Amino acid sequence: MSDTILKLKDLLITRLKLKVKADGIQEDTPLFGPNSLGLDSIDVLELIIGIKKTFGVEIPDKETAEKIFITVGAIAQYIEEKR
């Protein structure tokens, strides 16, 4: 899963233009709320598109998105399960 994590970190930084380095993002880093990456709903849409293009994995519905867009690790785990 480490390759998935590395690609996901790169996707987050480049596609969302985050001002953080890859080593500043941990698997348990939250995407929203205090001490998070500070993402918003537009970022989530960009991330969904990026995940499909990079990993070939779709996020089928809002319920799935709410379950996996909690931490970087949760997204990576979902990607691994769906590949």
C-alpha cells in the first residue's frame, strides 16, 4: 500500500495545489476539520476525478465518499480494495 500512499500524496499536493510536502502528510492525516489538510467540497470533486484518472477507481456515490474521505489512509485502503 505504500506505493498507493505515495501516489495519493502526490495527487493531493499537485492536483489540489496544497502547500505542504509529502512527508507532512501521514496516513492518519484528516482531510477536513482542525489539524487537517483543510479540504473543501470542490477539493473533493477534484480528488474524485484525480483518483479515477490515476488509479482507475471510481467513487460511486455520496455514502462511499463520506466513508473514505476521512483520512489519507482510508482513501488508500479503498483504492487498494477496488483495484
